Amino acid sequence: MKKSVFYHAGCPVCLSAEHEILELMDPATIDVVHLGEEKSKIQDAENAGVKSVPALVTPTGNVLHINYGASMADVKN
């Protein structure tokens, strides 16, 4: 089964969203990617359609932007 991917940048908004997502969903079904620590994954996030973080990309490819922590431009800098 394909997993969802939760992208975040480590800011308080992102960490709060990560906590909530992991409480709501089975953690075994989600890959958590901290873009501040895994900069090589920024392109993957952008290719998936992520415009800001935190965001959850579902197994079907839908991007769910959650609150607003940072734009992808901010994450790249």
C-alpha cells in the first residue's frame, strides 16, 4: 500500500500539524519528511504539488495544505 507523505519545515505550526496528523492516522501509513533536514526532498515535494508546508500528500496524489507555516520559497532559503 502506498503511504501518504507529510511534508514540514520544523516550525511550530508544522510540528503541531504533524502531531495532530499522527494522532488521527496510523503512523505506519505516513512518511514524515522534514524539509529543513532533508533538503534533497524539496524537489519531490514541489513535483507532488506542495506549495506551502505543512502539507499532506495522499496516496492518490492529492495535496492537502494544512494551515500555513512557510511557502516552499521560504523552505528553499
